Amino acid sequence: DVKVTQSSRYLVKRTGEKVFLECVQDMDHENMFWYRQDPGLGLRLIYFSYDVKMKEKGDIPEGYSVSREKKERFSLILESASTNQTSMYLCASSIQDGMYGYTFGSGTRLTVV
Amino acid sequence: AQTVTQSQPEMSVQEAETVTLSCTYDTSESNYYLFWYKQPPSRQMILVIRQEAYKQQNATENRFSVNFQKAAKSFSLKISDSQLGDTAMYFCAFMNYNQGGKLIFGQGTELSVKP
């Protein structure tokens, strides 16, 4: 069964901490994405990557960075966590043109206190 | 910029009945894909159904079907014979052919199926 795996289901961090959210896919997909999900706002794109070492900003990149050193792994980094980054974070992957949609991970619910 | 709007934040339906979730989108493009995703409580987001804009025929997947009205930029999801397991958040999403696979999501509709 193909999978996108997010390393943590729940995470609690303190304001100012550097936070790493990890995502691994086993489908040899070219594209990987990080979204955050907030009630009433749907899913908003933070960053995405079309290939190893490539990254592009999404709609809400401020306060975040990403790393893709290997094709299967895409990490989201919160440089200095703030309370307004408390949210559900979803990782997804797709083939190059995305025509069949995404495969999603189970999500990481991050709380910043 | 493309936008996707789901105007029904919450809906409920009795088991075995039919329910329709609405979605409208805004784009100047003519070639794109549309999707409905389901997110059950505390579970993973999964694809329910997809539609290619150049196809006039509405997509169907078992009890799920869409009403795709390209001119009206409308893409509603019909769930027939609703089951308790259909209780979930449903997201409508849009993807341009030439935007490298980026999905734009609506705000979501929370559907409750009542016994």
C-alpha cells in the first residue's frame, strides 16, 4: 500500500523553538507539498517541491522553510515557532503533472505554547 | 488568481438519503482538473472523485457523482444512499493543467450522517 508518512501525529512546542516536521513518501513521486489546515480556511499551501533540492513558495511561506535533500523526504521547518503557527500540517505527494491528485499523510497537529 | 468556494460550512443528512455539496470556482483557464476529497474525523484525507474539465460527462464513483457545469464554474458532489461512514469533512479542489500540480482547496463542508 502506497504511503505518505508524517513523523509525528501530535506535537507540542514552545514559542521560539525551531521545529522540524518530517514527511516521507514511498511512491517515487516527483512533487511534494506542505499545507496547513485551519477551520474555515481550508488548506493553504506553504511550500512545494518538484524535485530534489528544488523548492517554491506557496501562498503562506512566511515563518517557514523547507528542505528536500532526497526525493522521498520533504521537511518543513518552523524557524522560530509562534502561537499563530498552531495548526494541522498536511504533507502530500503527487506525480509530476498532478493529474491524479495527491496522496496525503495523516497530518501533524502542532500546538505552540 | 484561482479561488474555490464552498458555501456550506456544515450539512447533515439522514442515513440512506441523498445529499449534495456545492462548490464553485473562479478561473480564466479552460483546461483544468477538479477534485473532491474526504477527511474522516481524525483520519487521512482521501480522494473521492476527480473530473477533467474537457470531459463533458460527469464523473461517478459508486454512490458518489458530480454535477459539473463548466460555464457556471460549478462542481457539486452528490452522495446517494448516505452511510454513517460518509461522515467527514469534504473539500473541493482545483488544479490548472499548467501549474505543476498545485491544488487550490475550498474551505470545506462538514457533513454529518445521522442514523
